[in-house]
Amino acid sequence: MPKNKVKYGLKNVYYAPGTIDPATNSATYDTPVAWPGAVSLTMDAEGGTTKFRADNIDYWVGQANNGYSGDFESALVPDSFRVDILGDIEDANGVLVENAEAPTKIFALLFQFEGDIRGTRHVLYNCTATRPSVSGQTTEEEIEPQTETMTLTSATIFIPALGINAVKGKVEADKTAIYNNWFNQVYQTTGSASEYQITFDSNGGSAVASETVTSGGTVTQPADPTLADHTFAGWFLDPAFTQAYDFTAPVYSNLVLYAKWTEV
């Protein structure tokens, strides 16, 4: 299948909060959250080339891949990102308060570039972000929207199935199953037939047994749980019930599925 000759058009930006296992430097990620209003993303490679001269030649050459750093510009930084990643706190009155003592949190950044033939979808696995600047200006005869820019750093993270420190991944549309599922969960590169645990949270309903699914396989939809005075309304990827789970989607990470109920 022919490859793209050019790329353009940033869109479909998502972030997925992550948790690092300090024992292995590997990570697990929550369900990706949409980041609307993407304007530009410019990430420069970190690390350089080291040369050792001997015998009047470059006797040894080493290259360090230390990830990427750069700027992401968007219409606005979503309040959800400020809470999930920057550690802001929403008080009882709905006021978003910046927490000066908030710890640094990592996230995966997912996005898409268009191409002359097909789109390419990407993930940066281990990102951290600075706080956006506070800026604005008075309106003039014509209104020009003000954007917000954050400096991002993407470092390496260990992928147990491959035994390597990974920085990023990408996929094109010809890899249909993975491509279509890219923004539903963070793709964890696998080098072999890894297995993932699927846990069903019935939210007070009858218990549902967990499943083990081989990488790339699909979850077997269980029998509907029951709950007195409630009607079962499906399985969702998040406890807020914003994204129904697609049981035909291939699995590339551990999942928790949440039961939604409608009161009778």
C-alpha cells in the first residue's frame, strides 16, 4: 500500500492520565480524554551524538534518545486537564483553584496528522507539562482569539513486552483494527501474545467475573448483571458513563468496565 508523501493538519488530540510503576518504570493509563481546539504541536528531539576519536577516525559513535520537548498550542487548556494532570482543585462552589503543591503527573498524548493518502495516529507515552501562561488583551475592531501554549516534555517509559524503553508509537489507517481503536485506550506495544485483565465493576449490581484477553483479542460480553429496582444500561469505559464500550474493539491494555444503571 502506498505511503504518505506529506503530512499536515493536526487534529484528534487526546490525553490519558498515567501512573508509573517505580519498580519497573512501566506505566498504566486511564481512558483517553479529548482535548478540543488543537492549533499546533512542535516537538524537538532531545539527546545528541557522542563521538570517540581514535586511530584518526570516529572509533565509536553513540546516540542518546532522551525523548522530545516542545510546545503544544490550543484554543484553551481544558479544565479537565488542569484537574487531572496539573493538580488544580475544584472547590464546593465550582471554582477551579490552582494548587501550588500539586505533584507532577504523567500522561500519554495521542494525536493525528493528516497526509496526502491517509491519516497517521501517534502516541507519546510519558509526557509532563508546564502550566500555561496567563495572557490576554483588550478587544479591537476585529476579534482575534487568544490561544494557550504549554511546554511539553516526553521521556522514555519501559514496555515490558518488548523489554525496551519506548518514547512514541504511530499507526496508519491500513492497520484498521488498531487505527480505529487508537483513541479508546492507550496502545501498549507488544512483542508477543501478551494477556490483559478485563475487570467488570457492576456498581452495586450482581458480580461479574473478570476475563483474560490475549493482546489484539476482544472481550466476551458477559450476561447482564442485575440490580433491584434498576435496569442495566450497558458497560462503559469510564465511571462517568461518557463512552460506551465496544465489544468488537481489540484489546491492548488492562481495562475496567463500569456498569450503568437506570432507576426503574
